[in-house]
Amino acid sequence: MQKQTIRDIDVTGQRVFLRVDYNVQFDDGAILDDFRLRESLPTIRFLEERGAKIIICSHRGRPGGRVVEELRNEPVARHLSTLLGRTVKSVRDCIGPEVEHAVAGMQPGEVLLLENVRFYPEEEANDREFSRKLASLADVFVSDAFGTAHRAHASVVGIAEYLPGVAGLLMERELDYLGRVAENPERPFAIILGGAKVSEKLAILRNLSEHADLICIGGGIANTFLKAQGIDVGASLVEDERIEDALEIMRLAARRDDLRLLMPTDVVIANAAGERINTVSVNRIPPGWRILDLGRQTLDDIREALAPMKTVVWNGPIGFFERPPFDKGSIDVARILADLVGATTVVGGGETAAAVARAGVSDRISHVSTGGGASLEMLEGKTLPGVAVLRDRVE
């Protein structure tokens, strides 16, 4: 069922409570990555053009229901002002007289950023009274916070009990792309899965493997699959308790003539101290050495296998992305996806999106999701609570 969006309602002159995901980091006053802010701009500008009074709500970090000075939203308001080319006012609270006074003084098209909503323990508890107080500030609830849509929090779910809730333009795009690949992807369809743990990706594998024509495995996940095949992976990260699950996936792939499971054939390894690096066959990993990235032959195999694909979903870096030079494989995969002709390419997860950005190809990927956990759960086939509360579109 599709959800109503800001295009389906009249927001002219309305007070709009806009929930976004501005969970961003600053270093010495400078924002490290403003991707999530930039992705919210189309929704804000749509509302501005129609004279709505835009009350933005977001969290930052995990303050645990208390005020943490370095997690205040004021620096976010300053950076958003730069992006919008106009002043975004901020208040040091989410509810109460100061906020009510600021909202009462807003003019059509103005933007106000509330304080970090997770300074209140009632937010994560989805407290009904706190939800009601947030809702009292506005006439309409618009959700553009796909990154928190898997959280049943007051500003994500509870507020929709008191206000009509619709999707923003970013939320609409996220649901469109991720919904299509989870439910009815154009085939041939490929999945690239990386990251550290098999346990985090099992549900995706089980949900999408029915549609998939190709599954490429990398990252720490691949180590567990290799060990399940009887390969000695040295001191590499392995989930021994998930070896049987890896075998189950391999058996599933073997039963389907039209499903190919592409595993690493060569890998980049390092010794315990990390000062020696080499590329070897997966069958020749010395004791004490760790797999930290995919080798050149495996990357060439991935490039060749992806060439005929019409839909590709990538979730999770395929090497130790945080530490160069072991980010090279993930950057190469990002460029491989960017070079695909006529394919829909969808990237989910924070580190995966960072790899695309580092490769300089974000504008050549069909969709880079702003949500890590949320995109995972959608690809697993789950209904997100922050989406379920939005109004359904009646055809």
C-alpha cells in the first residue's frame, strides 16, 4: 500500500511538524557529512513554496534521555541555514513555553529547528503525553526520517495518533526504491552483501534470495562462508555459531539452477601487527593472518557477473572499510555499480553510502539510502512502524 505524501494534502499556511533524521557529527564546529541534510532539502523547499510554517524535529546521537551539550541541534541549524540560503532559527527545547512562543511568531515559509528530541527519555519510550505535546505545535505531521522509521519513538510514531501523518519527498523515494527491490525487482537481480556479521544479513538473504539471480558475498560475512566450506581463514573474523546458517544459504543456492552464489577466490590479508599486506588465494592464508579486503580477481569476477544485471542492491562494505588501504575493494564496487548501464542500483547502510561518497559516484547511483537499520529491515520484508502510521493512499 502506497502512502500519502505532501503532494496529496494542502499545506498552505499550515504548521507542519517535519520529522527528519539529522543524526550528523561535527568536528570543531564543522559538519563531517551533510548528506542527510541535503537529502531533506526538496521537502523543505516544497513546504516553503506553499507558505507552510516548518517545525523541524530531529535527534542526534544517543544522549540517553538527558541534555548533552555537544549533541545540541544549534550547529545543525547553522549549517541548514547555509544550505537553504536563509536563516533557520533554533530553540533549546522541544516542548514548553519557549517553543510555543517561537512557533506562534513564525511567518509562512519560515523554518524552526527544535532541540535534540532524545534529550527527553519520553521520546524513546514513545510516551503518549509527550507525543501529544509535540503534536500540539502543529497541524500536520510529515515524516522524512526514514533513518529512524524502524524506531517506535514518540516523534516518529506516537505523534501520528494526534496529527494526520504523510510522507515527505525523501521518505517517498526511500519507500519507492527499497519497496521495489524487496518486493518486485526487475531481473536479472543481484545482491551484494558485506559487513561484519552473517547474523545481521541472514534475514535479507532469506527474503531476497527467492528473487535473486546473483548473490555476491564479501566483508567479514565471507569469512564465515569460507570457513563453512572447510577453508582455513587464519585469524580472520568469523561467526562460528553461524556456520550452519551459511551452509543453509549455500544449499539453497545449489538447489536453484538460476541462482549463482559468488564467493571470494582471492583476498587481501595482513599479519597480526598489520605492517605486512599481501594478496593471496583463499586457500593460501597463513596462520595468524587476517582477511581484510577482496582481491583483484574477485573484484573482476564481480564486475563481469554484474554486467547483465537490471537491479543491484548493495548493503555492507566488502572489506575493512574504516582502515585504508582495505577500503579499496568497497570503493571499487561502488565504481562498478556506477558504471552499470541501464540498471537500477540501490545502496543501503551508512558505511556503504560512505564508500559510494568516497568513490565520488553518488550521483551515478540510482538511490543511496539515508537509513542503515531501516533499509536493512525493509530489505528483510519487515513493516517499519514509522511508515505504518502514515496515511495510506487510496487509489
